[in-house]
Amino acid sequence: MPSIEIRDVVDEAGWRTIPPCADAAFDHRTCDYWEDEVRGSRAHRASWLEGAPVGPAATANRLAGNPFAPTSGPGFNPFATSGGVPLRASLSGDDDEPELDNPFAPKPPDRPGVAAGAPRKVQLLGRGLAVFGSYAKVLELDDEPVAYCQFGPLSAYPRARRVRELYPQLPASPLPAVITCIATTTGARGQGIARRLVDAVTADLAGRGFAAVEAYPEPEADPDATSAANPAFWLACGFELAVDDPRYPVVRLELA
């Protein structure tokens, strides 16, 4: 009996378990198609598989070529004292005295997030962790990642909002969660894996308080070239065809 584990992608380690696309030209690990409605792409971008540099070197690179950048070093602050402590107004008049930590002030709670230097897709998936929770899940079959699903609130995906703007007949309130991607490896197809993962995602979204979930399939796309699936797949998962359009259909599932 094969073992199935479904894990949330909440950090770089989880992101690195995302299985490869069936078509090598695409890559879930570097896709920002739904997050960027103008320049978004599903393409494989090798440079996005590594983290961005952080620290002084990154600051220097960011300021390079900027004619308005200060010339006294990448960290130069014209309002700071020579010791690097910013000036501040003080009732005592000691303006250049560093501010002391207040032991009686409540400490801000630790909030989940991802490292500043994480790869771009990790940062995109992690930007809502503190408020919404995870934006993606990976299904492992006998410890091998074989399926991937990305989802989240409508506000996280501008391209989904653009699709919805085409159809004023769609309910405006309450706004749905959306599933932007569902994909399995070629070898795992035909086993109900993708449907199992969708069921887990919709149950999770219901637990987070959403009243409905929408997806935006691609009717004529090659299965290897899309992670939005086709309408027939979503209907088999219990969704209904909310907008029957030959190019940009919308499927919707009302959550109990």
C-alpha cells in the first residue's frame, strides 16, 4: 500500500521539494505567472533557484550606478552620529544618546516568515504566512514528491483578479480563495493523485474560513504545458462551471 503525505510549503526546504514540471521549459519553483499580471511567467529560470544576496554587499550592488546615492559608503546615513546611532529628539536634551531598550514594553510576537535572502519564489509563497498561512502544498508518494498545488486569497494573485473582472456575474462577496496551480509528474498521472491534493487544499481553505474556491482552467492546453488543468478535471473534483467561456472559463466550489 503506497504511503501518501501532504506537506505545506512554508520555507526554502519545502520549496526545494516541489516536483519538476512535465515540460522542462516550465518550473513551479520559478513561476510568478499569477503573482505578476504584466510580466509573470511560468518559465524555468535557473537564476531564481538561488537566494538573493543580503548584507553590505547587496546594499552596495543596489546603490551602484545611482547618481543620488551617498558617496560615504553604502550604509551612510546623513542623520546618524559618527557612532552610527540615529539622532533623536529627547526631553532631556541628550539627542545623541542611543535609545535604551524598555524592559517593560511588550515584545512583538514572533511571526512566521521566510529569510530575506531566500529565492524569489520562496518569498512569494511566504509573504502571507503571518496572516493567511501557507500558499502551497506538495504531495509525496512513498516519500517522493509527485504533485504540487498553489492557492491563496484572491488578493495574492493579480492575474486571477483580472480574469474575474471579465465576468461581473461572478459573486463579489464573499470573495473566494483561488487555486492557481495543480500539477503532477508524468509518472504519477492516472492515479487520482491530483484530485487527492485538491481535496486536501479545499478542506484546508474551508478550515480557514473561506466560503468558496475558484480555479481558472485552460480548456485546450497540453497537459504538460499547464498547471491550471482543464474544466473536466475540476468538474470531477466537485467544482461547477461558473463561467462557460471557450478561452477563459471559471470553475467554482462552494465550501460547506
